[in-house]
Amino acid sequence: MKKLFLALLAVAALSSSGIILSPLAQAGENAQGAYVVAYYFHGTMRCPTCHKLEQYSKESTEANFKDALASGKLEFKVINVEDKGNEHYGNDYQLYTKSLILSLVKDGKQIKWKNLDKIWEYVGNKQKFIDYVKSGVADLLKEAQ
């Protein structure tokens, strides 16, 4: 009984950290076939510009893609690459700084990804930033149809 409790506790901890998806989340992903994940990656130390990058990225996806977010065709995730278990993202996406990565997933496998690296260039112009993210997300969502 103690082993079962510890196993369930471990699964709950991993599930809440995003490492293991709940069966309901897995069923939703499998049912939808193709979707886009917008990942904003950051480290533990964050400056005001880093917070602004996250804020604008989230704002652009929420304002422009409400239906896609609601249906599960688009997910927005904020991930600290320095947290235990997240170190692999640095290698997976060749990260060297705070980044917004768009990932196209079909049938449970990532088939394409893109680093929206101009977010650093556009962070001083909110509308340009929002439009840039909107365009990148829209392009991948078309491929998820």
C-alpha cells in the first residue's frame, strides 16, 4: 500500500510539472491530431525585458487565437529551462537566451519547429512584436489543419 501511495504521489508531482500528461490531456491531444505549442523559455534570473517578452508573447496568442486556445489547437506554455527536468529544451531547440519557440505536433510527434528570434528586435515596439508573433502562430496553425 505504501509503494502504491508513493507511486501515485510521484505521478501527481510529475504531472503537475508538465512532464507527464494526465490521461485526459493525452486523450485530447490524440483526438485533435495536430496542434501548435508556443513555448516561452526563460531562466531563473529574469530582467524586465524578459518579463516583457513573456507578456507580449502571451498577449499576442490570447488576443489573436482565442478559439485555437479553447479548442486545444494551440497551447501556450512558459518553461524555466533551469528547472529540473527541463534542461533538455536547451539542446532540443538550440536555446542560448530567452526564446519563443513554436512547435507543430502531429499525431503526438513534433514535426516542425521555429524560433521566433526577432522577438528581441521587436520588444521595443509592442505592435510590431504582437504582429510578428501573430504571423508566426497563424502560419503553423494553417499547417495543423
